[in-house]
Amino acid sequence: MVIGAGGHAKVVVELARSCGFEVVGCLDADDTPRLVVGAPVIGKDDMAAALLAEGVRFAALGLGSNRTRERIGLRFEELGFELPALISPRATVSPSAVVERGAIVMPGAVLNADCRIGAFSIINTCASVDHDCRLGVAAHVAPGGRLAGSVVVGDRAMLGVGSAVAPGVSIGDDATLGAGATAIYDIQSNAIAVGTPARPR
């Protein structure tokens, strides 16, 4: 099942199918009956235990908010669900890259040698993560984001659409790098940095 029923859930439903899973449905706070690219919204999160008892073993996180994705991912693991990493068959992934549980790697993404993608993270469409990068828990590299070698990205950090990070730069926990921004200096935790070169606003 996919947790969430919004725009990000749509791409996660299709990604899960491309990875060989049958999606039985979506759980969402708004349980109005509807289809999410063909997957029915079947209830709220409180249905999870019943689905587990019925034999649904796997869950995928279709949630855009980094903090919410981490919280819900941990809760569903505590309930007993497995949250597999979902890696698009159309992504390019080095054999030495590590993608941890619950992470999402979208079509067109590139993961190069010895990078590590933390649990519940998102490497979105056509984003690239170069050699020796380290992404923390529930981080998100948005579509078209570019990380050069040896970049460190903290827990729940958000790297905006088309952003770029220079070699060896660190992005702190809960920091945001704006769309199209270029980080050539470290960005501190909780900062919002925009522009080229990116600076806290």
C-alpha cells in the first residue's frame, strides 16, 4: 500500500508497480473514495493494522513533507510493515551505491560510486548524486537537482528543483536550498538559502 494520496503518491504508485509490486490501495487523512492513478483510496492510517493482518506486508511513502515522511515511516515500521527502497528501472545506480529502506529513486536519477541514500529519502526525477555523497534520513533532492562529489546532506534537508551543490559542501539538517540555487559554501542546519551563490535569507 502507498501512504498518501496526493501528487507525490501518484508517482510512488507508478514507481511501486514498475518495481513489481501490486498496489492494493492508498491510505490518506482524506479518505474520500477516489482513484490515485488507478489505486483506490481505501481509508485512513488507522486501517494499517487490519491490512497487515490481511497479509499486506509492504508500505511505500507517498508523502512530500520530509518531517512527516520520517515520522510516518518509523510508525509503520513499528507496526510491522516492511518499507523497501523503490528504485526505478530507469534510474542509473552504481553497484557500490547504497539505498536504505523506504527511500525512493525516481526515473532518470543517477547514483554514482559509493554514495549512500538515507532511509525515507527521495531522489527525484532526473536528479543526480555523485561519488561519495551522504544523504541523511528523509532528505529530498528535487527534480533536476545536482550533487557533486563528497556532498553531505543532513536529515530532512530539502534541495529544490534544479539546485546544485559543489564538491565537498555540507547541507545541514532541516535546511532548504531554494529552486535553482547553487551551494558553493556549507549551509547551516535549519537555514533557507537561495541564489547563486546560495546564501541564507
